[in-house]
Amino acid sequence: MGTAVDQNGKQSLEEASEVCGQSGSKGQSLSRPDEEDELSEEERRNKSWLLERIQAPIEDLLLSSEEKSKNPPMFLCFKVGKPMRKSFATALTSSPAHLFGRGKQPEYWFAVPQERVNDLYAFFVQWSPDVYGKEAREQGFVVVEKDELDMIDNFFSDPASCSWEIITIDEAKRRQSFGSCDGDLAVDSLPLLSDTSDLLQDTHIEKLACRLPARVQGYPWRLTYSTEKHGTSLKTLYRNLADVDSPVLLVIKDMDNQIFGAFSTHPFRVSEHCYGTGETFLYSFCPEIKVYRWTGENSYFVKGNTDSLQMGGGGGQLGLWLDAELYRGTTTKCATFNNQPLSSQQDFNIHSLEVWTFE
């Protein structure tokens, strides 16, 4: 009896398939006549399509190129480097792709199926509701076409090392009182320092504050470590930064009275691998400030060891290296920042050193 039922079922499916595949069919199906009358035209087409698909090879179940073209994916673009920009675009391009170009920032492209866009947006809202919440459009979160994105990039492009980003309205108001990166900051707009610096004069602070990432501008500077106050020990430096959760600014004065250092997006710590982001940079005053930003060649931003601290690398060269006693250091041109030696001497002796945090 079971065999007979299977054979009859198979025969019915075959008949239904043949009927659905013929033009001018009379509407034969597995449904009873009264059920057929109740089905809409769209439901009948869906039912016919299903009957055909359940008997088709697995290859035929995959969407054809024509079917895919009906719902093309949307594309998500992440821009990193200098300046750091985040844009969401719908454009036909390779995905994902890491693009480098002269005068352009690295881009990461991701294809997102249209039916998953809402899920992705929901993730952004949950991840950072203050940025992507109800007022997201007022805060700059919009979907733009590729040509519109190019126009926006050109409008916001700046030869100086400024950056623009998606921020909250409150954050925009907080930064409103600060000058642009093209000129010097006014004296009354200098960041508030928790302690007096033994190394930095107002001119140094003005030049550095202007070139810090926008997300730390306006925050007070706190002196977390100083060789004058805490002694010359890399271990003590690590210990003082153990509970810090903010970027740090390293300031060094060598025996030739030259000022130089680095900005790190992460506090210094002992690490097995390099850490940091493309906002990390090296700088020197000689006497005008020179800032060396990430080239995109590698990601050797910061590496903390128990007996040394190094920033930048590639090809056996280190942008900045300090020993465990914070007494000797080395600086050379490196691929990470394409910097010139920060000190007048490749191997230098440290007169004093400070580490500032932004809290």
C-alpha cells in the first residue's frame, strides 16, 4: 500500500509539473477545485513555481544571474587612515577591496544583500545608539550614491591633517569652540592641563592639540607619567597606564634639547603583537612641528616589551625605540610612518620624558 501511495504522489507531481510548464494551461493542480478558486493569481504562480522547484536539480535552485540582478546588493564602504572618514555608499565595485592610492585613504568595501540591510542597521543602532539612533540623519548618517560620495569627499578634503567623522550633536557642540587645523589655536582655547609640563611650552601644545584626532580634542590633558616625578623606568610607565582607557601622547626631550615623540591610540602596555590604529603618528619639533602619519604600508604601530617600547617598523627599521631605563633611544626612517629620524642623532640619550592621557 505504501508503494502505491508513493507512486501515485510521484505521478501527481509529474503531472502538475507538466501542466505548469505548458503555456495556455487550464489551471490543473493538486488542489481541489474549491481551493483553487480561493487562491489568488499570485498564490497560484507561487504554488506552480514551488512544484517545479522541488523536482529540479540542486543547481536549478540557485538564483540565476537574471534573478540576482533584480535585487542587486548594497555596498558598505569603510574608510580608514588619514583622515579617518566613514561613509555608506551604494555603488558597483569590487567587494571587499582594500584600495590604496596617492592622496586617497584606504577603503574597505563590503557587499550587503538588500534583505540584510535592516539587520545591519539594527546592529549599528544597538552598537552605538547615540550615533545611529533616531536622529541619525541629522548626525550625518545617510545613504549616498558613489558620485555623491566623491563630491562630499572633495568638499571635506583638507590638505592639513584634519579628519571628519560621524559624531553626535552634543559632541559637535563640545568641539565648536575649537579652531580649525589650518591655523593656530587661540591662547584661551588651549587644552586644560592637569599639571605643568616640564617639556612643552604653549607653542608646542598649540601645534600638537591642533593635530590630534577630533575625538580627543577638547578633553583635558592629564600627566600620567613623568621621569621627573616617577623616575626612569619603563615598568613604572606601564604600571601608571594600566587603568587608562584613552589615547596617549608621548613627549621626549633629548640631551640636545630637541622635542619629539608620538601619539598612540592605545595606552602603552606589554603586548605579544603590535597594536594601535591608523590615527597613531610620530612627530618632532625642529623647530617647526613635523607630523608623520600612517602610510598604510604595515600595521606596526606600537609594540610593548618588558625591556623596550617601539613604534613603527618594517625592513628592520624602527621609527622610535626606547630602552627599559628610558635613558637611551633610537630613531630611524620606517615604512609605517615614512618618517625622518625624530632626533638629530639616530641614537640619542633621553633628558626627560612625559606621557599625557586625555580624560
